[in-house]
Amino acid sequence: MSLFMYLLYVIPRRLLSRIVGKLMHLKLPFRLNRLTVKLFADFYNINVDEAEYPIGYYSSIGDFFVRRLKPEARPVSEAMLVHPADAKISQAAMIESGELIQAKNKTYSLRSFLGADDYVNSLKNPFFITYYLCPTDYHRVHCPADARVLSVHYLPGDLWPVNEWSTTRIESLFSVNERVVIELEIASKKAFAVLVGATNVGKMTLAFDSDLITNQGRRGSPVFKTYEDVFLKKNDELGCFHMGSTVVMVYDESFLGDLSKLKSTSSRVGAALFSE
């Protein structure tokens, strides 16, 4: 076990994440800031040509981290469902006996993960896809289809890392960590986009609700909000990670395609979920 991973057991993970978040958004003099952002981009081999603006536009590393992309950088497929994130797909499978696969020989409960029986009961024979976003990835999450946002359930929790070390060691990791559950209605069927927090994710924010910001001060209470008139087009922005983390999509069986081709592949925002 690395020293950093050992320290995660003994240090306050939420406090660490808030501190890292503040440091990432620290405003430096222009030339120094430009240099640090460039070094960050070079270190992670980030394609800066895809960014909406030149490096000098971004006021901090954190500002650059949540950069938007040029529209042409991610063409949107005409398929009904598209990928919501630039990521590595670590799991893609049917949900059996109410359990999602976390890693080999480890599962977690759909009920605990979504946090509401009504959510679980609204799905018929669901399947899920886990997207892991690393520091090199674009960190905005997009709507996978034309959809209506019905509700959001914020579930406070821990902030363990969501890398392979944690998924193979921390029981029910994605149900333990802080998360935002977004209930979507797509073609009269249900789907859920779940943004999962992690160590050093300063916060998660939503594009359609600026009032909900995670990891603010002390561990808070669950928040449940409903929405009447929030309609999103395919590839509209859903939310944003202020550092890397994970998105888990849960779909009703009516959207099912060939899951066998997804696991361990890389996804791009706007690309077709299932190839024809």
C-alpha cells in the first residue's frame, strides 16, 4: 500500500478535498498562472487545442480543469443514446438481484446507491455503465439523450478515491461516497445519471441547478428536489466535476444494447452508446 493510500485512512478526506479544491482555484499573477496551467496540461498530456479558449484565458488550474470544449471537438451522434462523458468504461452489465458490479467479487446495492425505493421500482430489468474520469479527461458531464429532469437526490458521504485501488478494497464504495442522483425521463422510460464524488474532487455542480453544490463545509444532510420544466437536449450539459471522479448511468432494459463491447473501452462525449 502506498503512503498516500495509507494516509487516506487516517486523514479527514472531506477536508483534504476542500483544501485541494481551493488550491486548484487559487488565483496567481497572470504569467505565473499561465505557466502553471501549461505545466499541468503538459504533465497530463491534455489536448489544449480542444479547449474553448487559449490557456491564457483560464484564471487557475481549477478553471482550466472544468474547461468547456470547442463544439466541433465532440461531434454528436444521431443515435438515441450517447455517452455522457470522456472516460474509461470500467463496468457495463445487467443489474442482477439488485446488485451492481464494483470490481471482481465485489458488488453494491442499487437501493443504497440510488437512495430511494421509488427510484429502484421505476426500473425494469435495469443495466448500468460505470465511467471513470481520470485527470486527463474532460470533466463536464452531458445528457445522454433528449430527456426531462424529474428530480435530484443529493446523498452526502465519504470521499474515497474511485480508482482501481479503492474499487477492489472499499466495500460498496460508490454507495459510501458522496453522490448526486439525477432522475431522467427518456422516451417515457427512466434512467439515472449518478455523479460520484471522490478524494480531491473539490465539489460537484449541476448545470441546471446552481443552488446545489456538494462538499461545502461539514457533512450535510440528504437533499431531494423535484423539477417541473427542466428539459434537456441530447448532449446538453448535466453537471461538472471540479477534479476527476466517476459517473454511473443506470438504464431501464428498454434501452439495452450490446454491453459486451463496452467494458474496458474509452468513451467520448456525444458518441453513440451502442454501435449499430
